[in-house]
Amino acid sequence: MNFLRKIFEETGKFVEKGKPLSWAYPVWEAADTIFFSTNKQTSKGPHIRDNMDIKRTMFFVVIALIPCYLFGAYNIGYLNALALDIDRSLLANTFFGFGYVLPILIATFVAGAVCELTFAIIRKHEVNEGFLVSCALIPLTMPPDVPLWQVFIGTSFGIIIGKEIFGGVGTNVFNPALTARAFMYFAFPTKISGDKVWAVGPDGYSGATALAIPANPVEYDTASNLFAASTQFDFSLMNMFWGLIPGSIGETNKLLILGGAFFLIYCGIASWRIIVSSVIGLVFTAFIFNLLSGFSTNAMLTITPLQHLLIGSFLFGTVFMATEPVTSSHTNTGRWIYGFLIGVLTVIIRSINPAYPEGVMLAILIMNMFAPLIDYYVVQSNIKMRLARNA
Amino acid sequence: MQKITIKKGHDINISGLASREFSNSPAQKFVSISPQDFNYIKPKLLVKEGDQVSLGDALFFDKINPDVKWPSIASGTISKIVFGERRAVLDIIIEVDKDNEANIESINQINLSSRDDVKGFITKNNFWPFFTQRPFNKVVDPNDNPKCIVVTLADSSPLANDLSFSLAENKDYIISALSNLKKLTDGNLYVAVRGDNFSFLSDYNFINLIQVEGPHPSGNVGVILNRVNPLNQNEVVWTVQGSHLPILGKLFSKGLLDFSMNINIGGPAVKPSYFKSRIGARFDLHKDSLLMENVRIISGNVLTGKQIDIDGFLGFYHSSFSVIEESFSRPFIGWLHPGGKSKYSVFNAYLGSNKKSYDFTTLQNGSNRAFVPVDAWEKVFPMDIYINALARSIEANDIDEMEQLGIYECDEEDVALCSFVCPSKSDVGAIIRRGLDTIYFDK
């Protein structure tokens, strides 16, 4: 360790203030504090501080995502074996999948690091670890064989437009990972939507996601019947929970997502209020739509609340994206409203808008936009209470 | 008796708590009073180096409010007046003359029956600096009429002076002090206690006894007020330090000028104990009890205290010294650390942490970052105030909104835990003080 410490101390001299390389200080500082915890001291009260910092906070979110990566890779291999009708071991499936996941991951991190470091240098601030979470989230929302240049552009867009132009982590309005996803969804629709992209198979292979089935039925029927009639994949509730179905890399296994949710809630990083209220909103709206389904020939209205929970990326979105602390509501009352409306909007966009069967992405982005407004009214009620007391 | 239970908060499990017994206390040769301990005053000196002073003599006064003078807390010689930048008075150091102090006669007693009597008596003896007010946490204006007076005997801060022990022998003085405090307000006199401590106070009707329960900051004046009688705009509440009650009581009941009090020294880097000492005591008498070389000595508690040198003095409103290690260590990949005894966090972010009392150091344990609202402040801030929104309004310099969001109810000490837990390592206390300053100088 001493050797490494020495390297940092020696190289640190080149980036001191006044030296020609001083512009590179944020890069050096980031590397330095990754290897050795900062020895920054408290200056005045409080003279002592908690051992939790933003590095660890962000790192914990990344840890919560690792199981989703492993399963995502396995699922790619599994679905591929299914398409080719061959037998492959668990390990071989996972390795096959990593052949797709790793390049996306690398492209994302390169794009994210370039943007974050550039802005840190230009703005002369320390590198903020938040980009690690954005970059860890983006690949999990991608289909397996998305072109890497698109990932690179999408990530750059998400980090710069979603975050940096607002001033970086802490002042951004939209979730950067979702901004990237939404950008790619509209900029490169052929590679990120439709039936052909979600499973890796032979040329021209097509595998519809669970959401696409009731969205484009050959003939009207209830969603449950349509799922049951689908022969290509097993869309039973159990199988959708275990996640052996086509979809974005990280969204399919609900058990691992719930595990990540419990981990983040236990550590005090994610807000359980947002997760719980969004599920309530989703179930509530789905239930209302079920009641109304008799008046329409839209099969999406017949999806039961439990199916809504398990299909698509709702759980992934609400656990890892909606709970992002900066872009969600900042008050606990606001978090209940914010989460509830995400659930409501997800079902509305899924069911009523046939063009975008995946609603959670847009639902969260819309609610990101309204979160400050919700907070405004929550805080106003506190102000009114105080004014009333004053009078 | 009223009972209030605070749920949000955290008792920091820091090592070095003094046991309830006194150690040998050497006599203080030097004491100091520092104008820097008082917010928003413009001190004008009445003494110079070499002057002889005796107990209670005025040392300086506030140019803004000339009725408020500061008493000499010892008899003896002004040995040094320390000036800082732009000739700000940092310290008035008095060399104590023990014999002279012993011979001081008690002041002719006067009948303190009315409010004006009490106020006049306080003015005459230069005792106003013992009275502070909310909002702004500054010395009171004697002409104000406080809506109530709060005294907390339930200090909940880390390693706090346990008043149920250190004030144990001063029952009569406490009653005398409180009964005269009651004369200063038309409103209630709230006295906060913890558990069954000071149960004798329940015999007195003029006291509104409040039993507080729960973690820090439950014993803070601001938190108690927020629960029992919230402070509104244009209102003033007075308070005195619980540890000062015997000093006030001695003056009110017997006309005695006696600035002695019991202090405690605590913290991971020192042998903790209680001492019989006095206001403005110098630390270096206790330097033998230090356990290591590199230490930070703090007058007051580790959350809101002031860093002092080894020959520094106890702040006017402080009744304890805290000592922690001045650490410069840089653990390898510390943010990946699994946990154990070497970590302490209110987040469940480390395995097996927080179990034992923890040796805190001066390390900030992280770099400063933009604020990420992970609901950390709110977990340790028990008032009905949106602290995050308030901090934002202060950053935006929006006075109207600060007032609407309740800045008058807050003081630095009430939000100290927010800074302690903040993963972005923000200094919330400094933000609140900046907001109060903005309002104070605007008016």
C-alpha cells in the first residue's frame, strides 16, 4: 500500500495549483480518494462525522444492481439457447450473455466517465460518484444487441442533458439514466423497441415481450388468455417472476429486484415510501381499468394488477429509478404522492397509449418534472400551518 | 408535569463518558472571558492590561445595548487582552487573586419582589450575559418582554455535563434562581428534566416542569420550545444555561458573586472525569489526563463546541471540555470497508458497527459533495420544520421564505446532528447561522 500511496503523493505534485497540469486535479483527486479514503478533517462543529459518505452511498446502489447483471447475462444465454433449440449449461449461458452485456457496460462507462471528467475539469469541481450509478443503470435498461455507438451517444446525452447542464448531481431535474433511455427510445426506435430486439436468436428471430402480447393481439381476448395462448415463451405469473422471458437486460428477474430494494431500504438509501406508494398506485389503477375493460376492446385493460407488477420494467424502474433521491420528491408526504402517481401513470401509458407499451420510463420522467411542484405544495401546507399559528 | 417524547434523533455512542465522581481539581490561576462567545455584540472594553478587577466588575459593554455589561468572572489582574484581526477582542485573560476573592463581601441584599427589582439587580451586577434569547441565540435585550422562559436541565448532547450530578448540592440555589426567573416573564417558566431527575421541582407551582424522553436533540431549548410553545415571528423567548442556575441562585438569594461550577472532561482521547472548576477555566491544568499527542480540544460538546488550544479556555456558556484524536489516517479503499468496530454510522451501511462506544476522530469520513436528499437530515431533526426546504431558502437568500419555514425556531445546535449524519458532509449549522445573520442584519 505504501508504494501506491507514494505514487499518488508523487503524481499529486504535478497537479498542484499553479502547475501546468493543475487542470487535471479533479481526475487525480478522484483516483486518489478511490484508493485511499480522504483525510479531510472537520473544521468546526460538528467535530465528528458519520462514516457514511456519497462514495459509499452510490457504491451501494451499484452493489444492489450486480445480481440483476448476473441474471441478465444468464437470461440472454438461456433465451438464445431456447431460440436455437440447443442445450447449454448455466455457466455457458451466463458467459454467452456476458458477451453482450460487457461491451454495453464498457461503452456506457467510457461515455459516462468522459462526460463526468470533462465537466469536472471545466467546472473545477471534484468528480461526483453519481455518474457510476447512472452508468450502472443504463445497460440494464437496454436490449441485448443494441449497437454500442448508440449506447455511447445515449449515455452521453443522458449525463450531459439529464444532469450536467443543470449543474451536476444534486441539481438535476431528470434521472440521467432514464433520460438516456428515453433519448435512445425516440432516437433509435428500431433498435430498442419492437419484437426483434429482446432476445438474441438467429437472423430475423422475433420474440415479443409480455407487454407486446396484449398490446397487439391478433384477436381480442383477455390478457390472461392471451398470455396462456402464447406458445413461444412461458408467460405464467411464476415464470414472469423468475424472469426467464425476453426484456431489457436487468428488468426480468423480480426476485433480485426486490432483493435490491430491501437492501437499499435497509441501508437507508432508497425511500420505501416511493416504492410502496407506486405499487399502490399501479394496483389501484389496474383494478379500475379491469372494471372498465368490459366497455372496450383494448386487451391492455384486462391485465390484472399482479400481471402489471410482473410484466415489463415497472419494478425495476420504481426500485432503482424512481427512488433516485435528487429527482424524486424531497419531502416524505411528497414521496407518497410522487410514487402513487408513477404507478397510476405507468398503467395509463401502458394501457391507453398503444404506441409505447412500456409506460414506467415516461411515467417516472413525467413525475421527475412534477416532483418540485409536489414538494412546493407540501411545504406550502407547513407554511400555512405556521401562519395560522402566528395569527 | 408535561411529558414530551422525541422520536427522531440519535444518541451518538462516543467513548470517553465521565463517571459520576469528582477528580482532584487544581485551583485555576487564569480564567478568561471571550467576547467571541456572544453573537451579534459590539464589545467596547472598560479595562486594559494590568488593571486590577474584582468579581463582578464590568469588563466591557455592548455598544449596541450599553445596559448590557460583562462581569469580571474573577478577582485579580487583567494579565492579557488578546486581539485578533481588525482588533477584534478574542480573549480577556484574568490572573486570579484567590485571597482577594475570598474576602469579597456579599452584596447588600435588596428586596426582589417586582420584575423591575429583578431586572435592576441583574443590570447592577452585570449579569445579563447569562440570559440568552431565541431566536438568534444572543444575549437578551433587558427591555424585552419574553413570552416565556425555558431552562433545560436535560442536556442530551454527546458527553454532556450530567446536571443531575453536577448540580446535586445546589437545590436551594436552583429554586431561588428559578423563582426569580419566573418574575421576568408574564408567560410560563418551562424547566426540562429527564426521567426522575430534579423531582423536587414538581413541588413548585410556578414551574412548568417538562419531562423529555428520547435521543438527542431532545434536550435542546429549540426542540422543547417547538413542542410546548412554538416561537412565532416577533416573539422572544429567554433561556439560561442549566449549569448557570447555582451562580444565579447565589446572587439572587445571598448576594454572593461566585462563578464556580462543576465541569466535565470527556472524549476518546482523554481520561474522562468531573472537576470542580469555574466559568472560563483554562484547559492546560488537565493536560496530564490527555491520552495521546495529536488531539483536538473542544470547549463544549463535539457537535457544537469550539476548538481551542491546549492553553485555551472554557467558553462562557460551556460546562464541559471534549477531546478527540486529530487523525490524518487514510485507510485503503475505505468506502469498500465491510464494517466492524472501526466504523460508526446511523445508516445500516456497515456490518456490526455502532455496537460499542466509538472512538471518534476529527476525520470527516468523506469528501464534500452536492447535497443528495436521502432523508438523512429528517431522521435526526425532530421539529415540524422542512429543514431541507429551509436550507434551500437560505441558500437562495429568500428572507420571506426563511421566516415562513420557521427559521426563528432553529439554532445551530438543533441541526448539528443533521451535519453529523449528512453523507454529503454539509454543514447545516453554518447554513442556519447564515440565514439568521441575513435576517438579523437586514432588520
